[in-house]
Amino acid sequence: GQNIDQPTEMTATEGAIVQINCTYQTSGFNGLFWYQQHAGEAPTFLSYNVLDGLEEKGRFSSFLSRSKGYSYLLLKELQMKDSASYLCAVTSGGYNKLIFGAGTRLAVHP
Amino acid sequence: DADVTQTPRNRITKTGKRIMLECSQTKGHDRMYWYRQDPGLGLRLIYYSFDVKDINKGEISDGYSVSRQAQAKFSLSLESAIPNQTALYFCATSDGTANQPQHFGDGTRLSIL
């Protein structure tokens, strides 16, 4: 079967760093996406990892270990606007089908 | 203008009614998808289409049907709506290149009484 696990909720302080973990079990793994979703809005693309290692994009970085079935999203210099859900999704097989985790709701407080 | 447009944005209807949700895109993408999102369950794939002549069931297709009228249009129908189909529905598109991100519409909030 296919399974993606991520924490349900996290809280952090403005200006701090937070790491959101994602573990997955899937057949035919192709790559892993992170999306950000503000409440009631569309998910928006943050990052994509296909090879092991760290991908950095401004304040956001994403890491992948294919052998461990593990990824994390690192958010630095947190801002209030970073309060949102963060969705981990893996692609497997053809058609660019995405399998989503349930999402991690991050609350950033002053 | 949005690249992926969903109509309506909100809909309240009664059990047993037929409902159509529409999605259109200006991104020129071949691939289109329909998802539903429920609290605590994340996004689940209902149907997806590789091109106009290609329709595939996702993990939760029962009770739904789709039509790909053109490259730019992909509609989702609930033939006889039931209350547990109350959810937030998203349409998404992607191009044919391997592992390109999907781009989502703003969603349709559907309530079935």
C-alpha cells in the first residue's frame, strides 16, 4: 500500500526555524513535493525533490532521503504569514499522480 | 485572471440533485485532475485525464463522473448527490513533463443537505 505520514499540528514563534517531517511508503517512487495551503485557499507549490539531499529556495528548504522514505521542509525566519497547512505529496507511476499526506497545520505566534 | 478557474466557488444543494462542477485552464496543460479535500484526510484524487481522449479513475471515483470537453475544460459531475460528498473540491493541471508541479484552482465548497 501507499502511506504518507506527517504531524497534524505544529506551533512556532515568529523569527524562529521549524522543521516539518514527512515519512512515506510507496511503490514506484518518482519524487516528492511540498505544497503550502492557507485556510480555504488553493495549495501552492513550494518545492520538489527527486534526488537525495537538500534543495534550498529562499527561506524554505526541503530534504529527501529515498533510502529512508523521509523528507522534511525547513522554514527559516518564520513570519506570521507562514501560518498555513503544509502538504507532503509523492508521485509514483505514470500520469504525474500525486498521493497527499493529510497535511501539517503550522501556527506561527508572536 | 486565474490560470485555473473553477465554477461555482460555493454551492449548497439537496440530496439527490445532480451537480456539475466546472474547471477551465489557460495554462495549455494536457493533464487535468479532480480532488476532494476533507478535514483530517488531505487531498484525495477522484479522476484524472491525460488528454481529451483519456479519462482515468482515481482512488475515490464512486459516485462521480467526469467529462473532458476540450484540452482546457474538465468537468466533474455528481449524478445524485449525497451528504457525505460535502467537501472542498479542487481542480488541478500539469504539463506532460515528468514530475512537474500541479497547479490548483481556488476550489469549490460544496454542501449537500
